[in-house]
Amino acid sequence: MDNKSVNRVKVVIHGIEYTLRGTSSEQHIQEVARMVDRCMAEIAATASYMDERRVAVLAALNLAEQLHQLQREYQELVNLLEEQTGGTSQS
């Protein structure tokens, strides 16, 4: 069993305060919350007619797209490394 302590961190995302719990550091949780807040603010600034739910869904889609792209790039780098080292790397 993992004995990581659970942190409770208050964050503000798009003007609403949330208490988040996680095993990551407080700083990491705050950074992630700021990323979500920035993404939502950018969307809301360009589409003021959208309700909060739509802004949140678009932010989630934007962040998921970024994650997907980074996963693809990571896999390409792993494949390249395996080619250069004769396939001895593990992903």
C-alpha cells in the first residue's frame, strides 16, 4: 500500500473556489489549477456568450488535445531512441 500523504489545497478556477485533494505537492496542484483557470479565461474572453459549462467543456477538450499531442510526441521520441539504441529502451 502506498503511504503518500493526501494534500488538501484551496484553488480558484474561473472565479469559483474549490478544495482539491491529491497526493501531489500543493505547488503542483496549484500549477495545474492555474493551467485550467488560464484555459477557461482564454475561452471565455473570446466567447463571452458561452455559459460556464460550455467554457469548461471546451477547456477540457483543449487540454486533452495538448495531452494527446504530447503523448504522440513522446511516443515518437521513444521510437526514435529505440531505433538508435537497437531497441533496448522500454517505454
